[in-house]
Amino acid sequence: MYTAKVMEHFANPRNMGEIENASGVGTVGNAKCGDIMRMYLDIDDEGIIRDVKFKTFGCGAAVATSSMATELVKGKTIQEALQVTNKAVMEALDGLPPVKVHCSLLAEEAIHAALWDYAQKRGIQIEGLSQPKSDISEEEHVEQY
Ligand code: FES
């Protein structure tokens, strides 16, 4: 059912934990399955994501997608991190079963929520970023593959 990469990231998640005094923290959930994901970003003055950590209270696919998402945004600029869509995360994991697509949406939205928090704290606007949803189950119908 799961690809080798999904299993590997689930068994050995990268960047699990939290960052004290993070530049931005985002928490999103899915009211339908009850899973929650929290992302912490450490962003330097040049707008580079120096560190990223996550905590996921959820299914194995949510853990694997969080882990892969942190790998994909680490060391990137804010604009590059915005390109890390749930599709990009799924591709990097060699795919997810259709019923688990929503888990990868949590990862995308958690990154956006953390960037949003960062922008709010600094009083800046990030081009292309609109206020994220805290409950991603509202938009699931758009993202079915
Ligand atoms: Fe909902 Fe995976 S089952 S996040």
C-alpha cells in the first residue's frame, strides 16, 4: 500500500521535534480524521529557512509527509518554500494512496501557516501567501486525485 520512501520516512522521521523561539509556528488539523500537524520554522534575516521541525499527532502518512516536507523546505528561501505543494511532497515520496492525499495537504498547509505566523510577527507580507486554513478538511474536495 505504501511506497518504500513513505515507510522509510515513517520509521525514521527527519526533523521531528520543536524549535524554541521559532520565527514562525503553524498548526493545522483535519476535523474529519482528527489529525494535527505543527511546523516550526527558523528563518534568518536573509529570509532563508535555516531550521525546521515538526510535531505530528496523526497517521503514518501524515508523519511521512511532514518529514519529507521539512526536508524539502530546509535551506530554502520563503518563496521556494511556498512552491512545496502537497503534490511536490507526494512526488518526493513516490506517491500516496488516494485515501491518504489529504494527509499531504496537512503538510503543505502547516508550512503556509508557519510562514503566515512569521509574516504576522514581523509585520510583513509574503507574496503569494494568503491566510491558511486551520482545518484542511474544508478544501479536500478540490485536491482529490
Ligand atoms: Fe488524516 Fe492521515 S488520516 S492526516
